[in-house]
Amino acid sequence: MSEANNFSSGSLRRGLVIFLVLAAAVLLVWWFWPSADEQPQRPSGPRGMFGGPTPVRVAPAEQGRFEVYVKALGTVTPLNTVNVRSRVAGELMDIHFDEGQRVKAGDLLAVIDPRPYKIALQQAEGTLQQNRALLQNAEVDLKRYQGLYDDDSIAKQTLDTQRALVSQYQGTLAANQAAVNEARLNLQFTEIRAPIDGRVGLRQLDLGNLVAANDATPLVVITQTQPMAISFTLPEGELPPVLSRFRRGEELAVQAWDRGERMLFGEGVLESLDNQIDTTTGTLKLKARFDNEAELLIPNQFVNVRLRVETLQDATLIPSEALQFGSRGHFAYVVGEDNKVQLRILEVGPSNGEHTVILAGLAEGERVVLEGTDRLRDGAEVEVVDRHKLAEEAAENPVIETQGGHGRPAR
């Protein structure tokens, strides 16, 4: 009897488990069954592929001022760089600058032990004083001998000998005076001063070092940072408009940008041209001058240079992304009043990457297609939309991501 009861209870449990599994399976099938909106049907889009108008984004052709630039890679070069060295030998006693500091011409930078040069100056001045006394005595004797010779009391040879002695002492005195000046100059050289305005670098010598005159190792390097120059080259094919305007005395503006051309370091003017083209590269070297007030330009820095060649007034401009290229050259799709596109062959001028100058084939105000050109043909019907409308349509139909990676509309 107990075995029959155990068998009945086990069968009941198995039946319950099977029922729960079937119920879960039915629930999963109902949840993942496609809704009416997801049933396979003939697609209507992207619009334009099956008879409807193609959605496109457009922009009008505009007239405005357009600056024509030529681009090059340039190197920042200072106008003046000085290796500061001592002109006398001795111990480095004092330093009066901080590394990286701006200095002006004449500022005291360092001091060499001046004591030996003070002593040398005193010795030279003593010798000068001694020979000056001898000269004064010889001049007195010369006047006396001149009077005696006039009275015919001495021979002319004695007078000539005294006159020669005076001349000798005068020459010695001049040499002594030069020695004094040299000693005084060497004493001044113990104070090392900045020869130019600029910014000092890292110092190469420390206090207590023995410095030799004109030592190979400079005390510090001073670089003039304001103004600053940038050297760059241009291919010979781009030179004629630059040369013609530069020879006429016009001021050509130059811009310096960082490597990514996102930050403008400064604006300057073209200052000079080289006198010959490099035969190995076919380029000409040019130099521009920058005030560098913010000191963003650093010597030996690589920058992107933009040289403004000319400014076009009332030029027809379109976004560069609207321009296409095919077997017949450059073209763009122009949207007419009837919302049909026309393939228009264009004569293209200079471009700055964002906008392109159209020389012929397009009038001001005509609309050109920016996005959606891959689904267009000449004469196709389009629907002009903007990015805001596309974003709104996407917001009205949110997509829920499932584990399988497929999206389904929210219920």
C-alpha cells in the first residue's frame, strides 16, 4: 500500500515539473514572437530605393571672401643665439640668473673672482706713474738744454740726445697706459653680462668651478625669443604668385599652427627669400618673422605654415563634402525647385578643406547635396531633411538590444 502511495506522489511531481517546463516554453515563445510591426514585408526604405524620394541633406552655395593659402612644414629658428663664455680665467664666484629667466642686454649674469685682476690693474697703474715721473723729469732737462744750446753752452748732440730720451719716455708711457686699459678691461670682464635680450637656458657651470677664457663649455645659452623666425620651403610650382606679390612690396601674412593644425601659435609676415632653388628638392627656402608675444614658438620646433597668397572677393563657395569626382571631373548634385537633383559638372578653384571655391557651373543660392549622394542619379526625386529631423525620427523609434544582438521595438 505504501509503495502505491509513493508511486502516485512521484508521478504527480513529474507531471507538475513537465507542466511548468511547457508553460515556461509557451511564455518564451510568446515573448519573442515578432509583433505586427516586425513581420517581414516589402521594405519602403531607405527611401528612394523602392520608388520613394531619397532623403538628403543640402547646403546652399554662398558668395563670400575666401583667403587662398599655401601650406608648408616649417622650423622655428631664433634671430639671435649666444653662447655666453667667460673672457677671463678664474673661479666662478657668483651667479645672478635663474634658469629659464628672461634677461635684457647688460644684465649681470655671473662674476669671476676679480682679485687677481685688481692686483694686475694696480701694478699697471704703478708702472704708469713711475714712467710718467721720468718723462716729466726728462722734459724739464730738455727745456734746460734748449736754453743752454741757445747760449751756445752745450753741443747740439747733447740736446738731440735729451730730445730722444723724452720721446722714449713718451712711448713707454703710452705702452704703460695701454697696459692699464687692458688690466681695467680684464677686471670688467670678471662681470659676465648678457649681450642680448632673450631667455636663458639651463646653466652649464656651477659655483666654484675654474673657468678658462673662451672655454668650450659655455656658462649658459641665451636665445632671443621675441621676435622669432620660421624657415620653410615651397615647391617651385607654387612660387610665381608669391614672388610677384613679394617683389611688389606687398605684405604677405603667414600663420604658424601646431602639428594637428588645431592650435594657432601666431601670425607673422614673410620677411625674406633665398636667392636660389635647391636642385635636389625643387624648392625655395623662405623665412617669416613673428612677434611671438605669447612665446609659444620655441627654437627648433616643427610647425605647419600657412602662407596667404591672395584673397578672393565674392567667390562662390560650397562645403567641400558636397564635391564629387568622376570620369568627367568634379561634379555635385544640385537640388531644383521641384526637389529633383541634377548632376552638375563644376570648375573647381582653391580649397581650404572646409569650403571649396567654384569657378564655374554653380550660382549663388543653388542647393547642393551633402549627404545621401550614394543613392542618387541624375533626375532622381529627393526629400530635403536635416540632422535634427533624423534625430527626432530615431528618437520616435527606440531600439531595445537583446542578448542575440537583434533589436526589437519597445512594447
